[in-house]
Amino acid sequence: MMKVLQGIGYGIVALAVLVVVGLVVITKLGDTVATCATDYTFNVTQQKCVNATNGDPTDPANGAWTNSQYLATQLGSSGLSGWVPAIIAVAIGALFLSYFMGRRR
């Protein structure tokens, strides 16, 4: 049973690493393709197009940046990462049920 739990732990750690790497890559890719309107420059820390004169921030209007932000949201807490606690609970519950059902036989 401990080997199965260890395997689940390794799987969760691998999923977390993949999500973090995916978030970083998608966010950086979205930052490089962001296009801003005239008199605006892209600010990487805010991830907005900022006007140099009045500091007014707006989102970039191109589809590539919008899609990269959507994908980053889907990988984050509202998407794939949000399912991890449910997966852990179901896996551990199934292990305990199979352990106790196996003992009866």
C-alpha cells in the first residue's frame, strides 16, 4: 500500500512541475507576442500595455496574448491544478477501500 501511495505522490509532484513549467512558458510566450496600441508599451510586471504619459494600463488586443492568458488560467487554480485535491482524495479513498475489501477475502 505504501508503494502505491508513493507512486501517487510522485505523480502529483510530476503534475505540479509540469503545470509550473507550462505556466511559465505560456506566460513568457504571451508576453513576447503582445502588441500594444500606439503610445503604449508592454509592461511585463503588470502584463498590461501602459501609456507612457499618463500610466493608463490596458490589455493587449491581439488574439495570441488573449489565448495565452486563457491557457494560463486553465492551467492555474481554476483549471487543471484545481482538480489535484479531488484526485488525491479519490485515489486514497480507493486505496483504503481496496485494502479493507482485500482483507475480507
